[in-house]
Amino acid sequence: MGKKIALISAISIIILAGSFVIIRKNWQNIIQIANPSNTSSLISSLTQPPLKGAIDNPEQVIRDKIAEIDRISVLISRKKREVLETKKIYEDYNNTALLYIKLLRKELNVSTFAEGLKVPDIDSNIQLMIKYTYYLKRLKEFEDEFREAEEELSYLKRDAEADLPMIKIIDKKEIGNLINKISLVIQKHVPEVGNIVVPPPSQGDLTTGVDIWNDIVSQTNAPAVQP
């Protein structure tokens, strides 16, 4: 059995050489996506408090707010792109581990989860898939958050641009409400453009090894076998 596993491992390395190297990390080594050095100055320019009292030049203020929307939209789009790139990397890691387990399972005729745990390469790759699944879930949450922010900011910009031609006849109170609404929405999204950190999982956050195994079995059109 040991020689057969070694042979399969060698064959698998050749098969997967053009793919991605599986990185084994401790849970302490969390994903971090840091901001470029110029981001802090951009963020500080977006944290202006809502206006109070009369507005001397409402048209210019609204144009300034539209520019702020554009600045934070750029930062959020950048963060979303970075999240998508990181997510793609972990999807490839996960698919590589999945392919390796499928190969070992077929070649060694492993039918149950308990048998799989006795094969070190299957066990270790299941543990990696548990980790990758957690990372992918959290990264998807960031992706959804950024997508929703983009949509809200886009709607807000269109709303502000639609009011510009009517600025001289719109009620000043309504103009003030629009400006303050823009300020509040921008401030709400400022934390989202900070450094992204995926922390170690809490209890109950992780997919179980059995679930990973049964999902692999189901993909090979075979009935899932309980441990």
C-alpha cells in the first residue's frame, strides 16, 4: 500500500504541476489584503461630517459630493477586484485538492470516509479543503458587500446628478437633505475600504470533513457513504 500511495503521489504531482501549489497554512496565518500607501489620504478626505445651517453654494457642494462618491467608488471597486483575485486563487487551491483526493480515492479504491482518513494524503487534503471552503465563504461575503456598496453609490450619484439642473428651484431644505444623505452614505462605506482581514474561524464556522467527503463522492455519481 505504501509503495502504491507513493507512486500515485508522484503521478499526481506530474498531473498537477501545471496547476497551483497547495499552500498549507496554520489558522493563525489569516488572509490580509492591505491598502496601497495613498489610500489613507483618500479616506481622510471622505470623512467630512454632514453639513449644518445654510449652504452658500449648493451647486458646488453637490458637485464636490459627486466627486467624493467617485473617489470612494474607485476604492471600493479596487477592493472588490482584490477580493475576486484572492477568491480565484483559493478556488484553484480547492479544486487542486479536490482533484488529488478524487485520484487517490479511485486508485486506492477508498469507499468510506473512515478509510480515507487512514490515507495521509487524503486526510491532509480534506483538512485543506475545510480551510479553503471557509476562506471562500468569507471572501464571498466581502464580494457581496462591495457589490451592494457599488450599487448604492451608483444610485446616489445618479440621484445627485439628476438634481443639478434643477438646483436653483429645488427647496433648500431638500438640497441640504440630499447633501447630508450623500455624506452619511459615504461615511457608512468608508470602513469597507480599510484593510480586509479574514480572521480564524469560530466554532461552528467550518464545514466538516464528512461533508467534504460526501460532496466529493456525490461528484463521482456514487452514493455518499457514512463513516
